[in-house]
Amino acid sequence: MSKRAVLEVIALDVEDAVAAQAGGADRLELVTDMAADGLTPPIAAFTGIRSAVDLSLRVMLRLTDGFAAGDVESLVRVADGLRAAGADEFVLGFLDAEGGVDLAAVERVVAELDGCRWTFHRALDHVGDRDALRKQLDGLPGLDTYLTAGSPDGVDAGLPTLLAEAARHGEQGYEQQLLVGGGLRLDHVPLLRSAGVDAFHIGGAARPGGWTAPVSAQTVARWRRTVDGIPADQAL
């Protein structure tokens, strides 16, 4: 029997976090300001959520919209503050002006994380050479996950890439877990599961009322059942 797949849900606050846990999420990605596609949350938001749930929490390290690192030393200070508050898992990813990975910025921030586990996020979907990026990041301490839709346009457009990368799992640069998110729908899940994908990421899909509404525990539970391969007619 295959292992239980990971279901990661974006949480903006304690209400989101509690609902996601109630629905069966395994892990939360903590962000603020979804109008900017998710920036680093305040330390108080992290500590409030950490006190409210016992899930794994991956905290976004991103201070400005877009994929440029910006002021790297500011990122380092933010990471230090979050670590001091108890954060031990992170999400990050920086590109340079040419659209390749900003390796110097990534390495500087990762050095400060001192072995903490982290996800390279959907900046991967905006580079010209995904394989080259993976090879450049290969061996960086703590990198255990790539969050990707396979395309900047979302999972519908990225399915061929996702299936091809899933088939390469275990190769150099492809040892990390493939976490699929970005326009992900319930009907994508069975095909991805059959290809060996075992981690799924939802944000807006967990909020029937849109980003101004909270996460729905019932919606997360529906995703949990689908990710686990439980037929709808067996749902409670």
C-alpha cells in the first residue's frame, strides 16, 4: 500500500489553520498578502498559529511581490526572527534578472536556516530551464520539496511536465518531493497519484468563498478523501 500523501494548505491566520487541521491537512504554508501571491507573515501570526495547531508549518520567506530576492540581508534578519520564535520549516525561491535561479541569494538564506527543511516554490515555473535549476540547487542543505504546477499557467498547462518530472524521481536533482499546486483541481488528483505524485498544495481551492473568506474544513476534508483515493460514495 502506498504511503499517505501530503496535503498542504495555505493559511493566513489562526482561523484558517484550525479549519485546515480539522479537515485533515498534514502541513500548512504560512503567508500573508495573497494579492502579492504570498509574502512572509508577521512573527505574531506564526506564533499564534503554532499555538493553535500541531501541524507542520512552512513559513514563506518573501518580502516583495515577484521572484527577485530584494534585500537579502533583510530576508536573513526575518528568517532569524522566525527561527527564534520557533519556526523550523520554510518556503523560498529567488530568480535573477535573466530568469534563472539567484543561487547566491538562495545560498545566503539557506545558510542562515542551518539545516531547516524547506520548499523551493513556484519560482521554478518561471525559469527557462527547470532541469538546470534543479541541478544547481542539488545538495543544498534542507531542500526536500519543489512546489510546482509544471507551468506558470497552472496545472492544466503543466500536466505533461509534472508527469515527466514525477517519472524522474530519484535521479540527481529529482530526489526531492514533488508538491503539486497552482490551479490544482480535484479532478487532476487521480492522474497525478497514479504517476507517483504524493504531495498536493491548495490555497484558493480550500476557500469556497474566495481569498477574502476563511479556509473551509469541509472543503479540506473533501480534498483529503480525494488525495487518499476514497471514492465519493464512501465519504461520510
